[in-house]
Amino acid sequence: MSTSCPPIAYLVSCYPAISHTFILREIHRLRALGHTIFTASINQPDRPADAMEGYERQEAQDTFFVKAQGWLGALGAMLYWLGRTPIKLASTLRLGLRLGKGGRWLYGLAYTVEAALVARWMQQRGLTRLHIHFGNAGATVGVLVKHLTHCHLSYTIHGPDEFDDVPGQHLPLKMRHANDVVCISQYAKGQLMRISQPEHWAKLQVCRLGVDPLQFSYAQRDAGACAVKLLCVGRLSSAKAQILLVYACARLRDEGLDFSLTLVGEGPDRARIQQAIVQHELGDCIHLTGALNQAAVRVHFEHADIFVLPSLAEGIPVVLMEAMSSGVPCISTPVNGIPELIQHERTGLLATPGDVDSLADQLRRLIQQPALRQSLAQAAHAKVLADFDFNRNVSQLSRSFAGFTCAAI
């Protein structure tokens, strides 16, 4: 498939990043479909080059890092626009000051400077389309880029972070300024409809994320006599609620169930999780790996019997799709978009959010019932193939991009 779509600038808060591998895969697939994609990141990558895989290092080399331009770069960008469109720069600055985080003007000034840098980078490359993943500070910068340049602005909105502070994120204003908005779930679309005026609803379209079944291939688990292997992959944070999984494991251990748990990921909750593991004397059955690359995560999927993600807030986690595609039965919670992926007792099990008893109950069911694990895994795999196939969904995104109408800078 090829496309005559004009080149697109992708702006992400942090790129490449382990937690956002799906964005890198999306960009690579769009390029394979004929799109020309240039990447920009507000922040530097989340790890040094020697910790990246080869394709990530190449992507980092080709990415424009906004904050890395320093004060000289920032001054140069502001002078660049001052010399070309001083009135428009002044109005962009006024808008930026209004969008300062928590009403603090210094944040607004920083957003304006970052927008000037991105806008100059785009103009130097003849880019008239800007696409941004997430509706956070990067999207704020995007609003200012559009105000300064009249570029075509589109977002991919995930949730739930964007919906936690709708006024602080200026989400209604971002919906007004956007030309098109891609929603990864029907839930996200509904939330955006809730906070925006009906005249903007036509901008909203659902285009789901997905996984490549060839990379995460289905394999039936062996229901042998060995300890059941539990796996959780995700940033260690209060939203992912791995601490509740530790508490549930303590109860199951006290009941005499034979299992082990591997926690893959890094984050601010690590110390609290480690303390809980020590407190409940679970060091022999819970192992923390830290952050791992995609290849290492696939190895863990190959050996896992049950995948569990007890989140309190989510979009639709790609890691659940990866587990389901790999044949690992899943336990999660019915928050935000997850019920669009996991239907309770059909394609997985759903525990009540924040309820350790419910989480332990669902874990106990799957640990004790290998036949249930197998039936759920088979249905989950079919669900992913039907609705969350990566290549098919990125092809849908490609068609959407080709249909966008953009204005010239």
C-alpha cells in the first residue's frame, strides 16, 4: 500500500520510551505503508543509547529533541518567528501564558518556546501536519504550534491521564483547536464528547491500538504440576496498583497455593512494593526484573501461565493485548477501556478495582482451574485477532491520515 499523503510530524513527550514502544511500532508501520514521518520529542529518551535496541538507537538519532536545543536554540527559535510573524508570535505567547500549568506563567512561557522550536523545525522540513500522542503537555505545545503556523493538528487520545484533570489539561480547548482526533477506545471518545461541544464531535474517530500476531504468537500453556507462573508487566505506579497484587499473593500463599509472580517494570512505586514483599515474606515467590526491552518481555510471555494487571486507571493497555495474543489468560479490572478488550468470563477475568479480595478470588480461580485458563486464552486470542490486529488497525489509521485535510504553513 502506498499513499500520497503529505509528510507528518509526530510529537511525543518522550521518544523512544520503553512504555511507549507501541508508538515506535506505529511509526514504522506507517512508513512501510508509504507515509513519510518525522519525529520530535519534548524530552530525551528514557534510557541511554547503549541500553536501546538497534532500531531504537536509529530512531533516537533521527529524532528532534526539543529541550536538548538549550537556551541558545530557544532564543534562536523565538528570534526566527519574531523576524517573520511578530504579531502572530505575540498572540501565541499570550495564549501560551493562559495555558500555563496550574496557572503559572513560567510553564506557559516554556510551552511557547517549545512550540517555537517545533514550528521552526517543521517549517525547515516543509511539514504542514502535526500529530501528537496523548493530550498532555505535548498537546498543549501542539495547540501553540498550530496557532503560530496554521498547521493541521491531530491527536491520539488514550486516557485516563487526560481525563483526570480536564480543566488543568485544557482538554476542551485542545478539542476546539484540533482538526482531527483519534481515540484508542470508545470510552475515550465518549469522554471527549462529554467535555466538548457537539460541533466538534465529527472530529472524533475510534482507531484502536493493536499487536502483531506474528510477534506475539499464540502458544498453548502446559498445565503441569509445576508452580503456576504469574506475570505482571507495567510501570510500577499507584495507577497500575501492583501493590494490591502483592497483598493478594500473600493471601494465596497463606492458603497453600503454589505459584510465583514476576513483576516487570520500573517506576515510583518500586520501593513501596519491595517493602510490602519484605513485610509479607514473599521474597521467595515474587521477583522484580526492572524495565525490560520488548524482546525480553516476549520471553516472559512465553513462560507465563497467567497475566495480571490490577489497574485503577487505564486506557486499553497494549500489554494486555500482547499477553492475550501470546496465549496467556488475563486478569484485569473493568476500568475505562479495558472492558472493550476483556469480557468477564469470556476473554478473561475482571476483578473489582481496588478490592484485594476480588483480585485474590480471580487469581485463585485461574491458579486452580487449568481448563478455565485454556478456554479463556483461546477466546482472548480470537478477540485480539478480530479487533486488535496491529496491521489492520494501523492501516485504518493510515487511511484516516490520507483523508485529513491540511492547510499549508
